[in-house]
Amino acid sequence: MSKKNKDPRFIKLIGIICLIAFLIYFLFDSTHLISKSTDTFMVENGTLSYEESAEGYIIRDEKVLKGNNYSNGLSQIVTDGSRVSKGESIFRYYSNNENEINKQLETLDKQIDEALQNNKDNILPSIDVTNLENEIKDVLDNLYQENDMQIINEYKKKLNSYVVKKAEIAGETSEAGSYIHGLIEQRKALSNQLTSNSETIVSDVAGIVSYRVDGLEEILTVNNGDFSYLNTKLLNSFKLNVGTTIPESKEAGKIVNNFECYIACPINTENSDVAEVRK
């Protein structure tokens, strides 16, 4: 039988079979793709909230401490960020002749140290001397590893104190006792002169010490919870830049109440008008 005599129904049947096979393949491949491209996530119960972003001004109860001799510069007794009690000394102002006195103290310290070194064989051994020598060694070890100038100054004060105590013992037990004793008395007189001529500032409230005084402490006040004085015009007039670091003052310090803090944000939206503080 020739090709022209083929049954048309046979050709149609083959076409239908091919179409069915194509549809089956397409459906299977689509299901395969969908199953591979879909990830399943477990969502826990939660809440939706509306948030806004704005720059805020921190308002705290801050008391500025400033003495009469502020122009002389100050020496920190309590470091920035430390907590103090009421009646505790915070810082002191340098005296008018402090540089000259410090130079004299440095000279006396060297003389005392030289006298101790020259007479160390004549100093009678004692537990007190041994303990002081151990304390001096520990301070020196810590001093070599420290980078904070405030802590370094504290170590130097301790070191001088230990050396003077050791010299006092040496003055009683060595042949050069009278000479060392005289140096110690000169040092005590200069130290007393240094402290008596300087102005020490004492805190009248408890709180955190800060030397970063920006001049807004008397403007942005807690005012017993009354913030009616605040408005957008006032806040924008300060022209503060976000992230600006206030340098430590050389004239004043302040005590901050770290138990209470407020944030003022100028926001002008419908949601902010009806916002409430969560309690």
C-alpha cells in the first residue's frame, strides 16, 4: 500500500497521543519547578507596630559645678563617668604657682630616691619596707602597660606616696636619717601649700561625674516633669550635629542623675499626635 493510501484516522491518533504526552510532561515539569522554588517558613504570633525615625535630644537632671578659680584649669579627682556620693570631692582648680611647686616636688622626689639608693645597705630590713617595695613594683608594672593619662596620673600619685612612706621609715633606721627626714619635711610643706592654695569642688548631690559640659544643662531641664517649655523652634535653634562628641571641659564639671532620662523628638505626623507612652 502506498503512502497516499494511509488512513487519516491513524495519523490523527498519533497526533493526539503526542499532544497528550506533551501535556503530561509540561504539567509534571511545572509541578517540579513550583515545588523546588517555594520555601516554607514558620511564623510565630507577634505584633505589628508603626515606627518613625527622628533625631532626639536627651534631657537629664544635670547640676553644673564651677568654682571661682575656673580660669586656672582643673585637675580631676574623680574620673569622667564615675559615680560619687554627696559630699565627695570631685575636682580641684590649680593654684596660681602650681607649676613652680610641682617642679620643686619633682626635685625633692629625686633627692629622696637618690638618698634611699645610696643608703639602702644601711636601712634595717622590716616587713613594712618589704611590703612597700612590693607595692612600688606592682605600680610600676601596671604603669608600663597603661595608656590612659588619668590612670597614669593616679599611679604616679600612688608611687610618690609609697616612696615617701619608705623614706620615712628609712629616715628612722639609716645613718642618713636626718637628711632624708629633712627632705620629707620639705615635701610635706610644699604639698600642703599646693592643696591649701587650690580650690576643691565638692558635690552636693549623688550621681555620675561628667566633664562634658555643653552649656545646655540649664536650658534642657527635667523641671519636675514639666516640659511645656519645649517646642520645635527651640530644639532646632541649638543646631546640634548627630554624633558630635563634646570635649571635656577644663573649667567645670557636672553631676548627672543616671536614674532618670527623657528624649525629646520633634515629629509632626498624625500618628505622633495620638501616640501614648507605654507604661
